[in-house]
Amino acid sequence: MSNRTLRLQRADEETIAYVETLLDKNGLPSDDVEPGRNRFYIGYDGDTRVGVGGVERHGTDGLLRSVVIERSARGNRYGTALCEALESKVEADGVERLYLLTTTAAEFFGDCGYVETDRTTAPNAIRQTAEFDELCPVTATCMVKSL
């Protein structure tokens, strides 16, 4: 649990460029980032943007993707706070499980309650997302969390 609380704002036409730029700067996929297509959120501490994260919903399953914190804000538990805020948001919308792929942050997500799982155990709808099918390498670690 984080002792921080972030305000989430859904990325729209005016803020989606910020999402793309932050993802690009951190080597994360941004090719399919569009307002309306996926649900990207910007995390704010007060009026300050501290990071972004996205969730694609597929029934009661979701795909957590591209969680990244501004370099200047790292080390302050914003990553944990952003994950918690996104999880609360989608759980309230009926998502029961969140899947993710990571090449660099398995330990972080493990600390957030995600467990490694075989990529083939993810539901079809999750495996058919651009993130699973095209954007992330097959060597990425697949993780899941029940909400």
C-alpha cells in the first residue's frame, strides 16, 4: 500500500501527447495510443503530473499497461499509488483480474501483488491485444492480479 493518493484524469485529445511522450522517453510502446481506443490516465499529485498508466478492459479481465512515473518523481511511491488508483478505478467498473506484461519491472509489480503466470493462460481477449500480440516481446514476463 502506498501512503500517497493520486487523482486520475483520463487522457483526452489535449493530453494524449503527454502520454505518448512519457512512454516514448521510457522505451514503452506508444504506437497504439489514442484517446478513446484505450483508457490512459494521468496521475496528478495536486496539480503536478507525476505519471501515466493505461487499462484495456475486456469483460471482467483487464490489461494494465504502460505504467510510468516521471523521472523527477521516482522514489516517492507514486508508481504504487498509480497502480492502486488504476486498480480501484477498474474494479469499480467490474474488472476482476488485471494482466500485464513487463520486461523490466517484475519485482515492482510483484510488490504490488501481481504474480507471474504463463502467457498462454491469459484469456483470449487479452492475448489478442496489440500489447500481447505485437508490441511486447515474447520474452516479457506475464503477470496477473485478482482484484
